[in-house]
Amino acid sequence: MDHNQRFGQAFVREVQEWITAVSQDRHTGSTAWDGYAAACVCDAGVKALEVDGEVAVEMMPKPAFYA
């Protein structure tokens, strides 16, 4: 089973949800905060590999804008 067979329907559903949200003037999906959080997790992962152990994910407090 390839990537398209495994995830094809999920991708179509995700895109359709986005199209529906846009047509209703709503936001759906990820935000800049989500991207920041993902980058923090990646940074911690790299540090964990370097020290061969656990490393805490460090993030600034989430701004109220994203609440």
C-alpha cells in the first residue's frame, strides 16, 4: 500500500473541510502558533539526540491571541 492509498481519503477530507470553511468565512487548520510549537519540538528532538537523553520542550507562554 502506498502513501496515496493509505492517506488519500484523509487528504481529500481535509481539503474539503478547508474549502467549506473558506466558503463560510471561517478559519480552519493550523496557525503560526502550531508552527512555532512544532519547531520547538524539533529543536528538543535534535538536542535529545546530541545528549543521548530526554530534553524538555521549551516554549514561551501562548499569547492570548491564539486562545
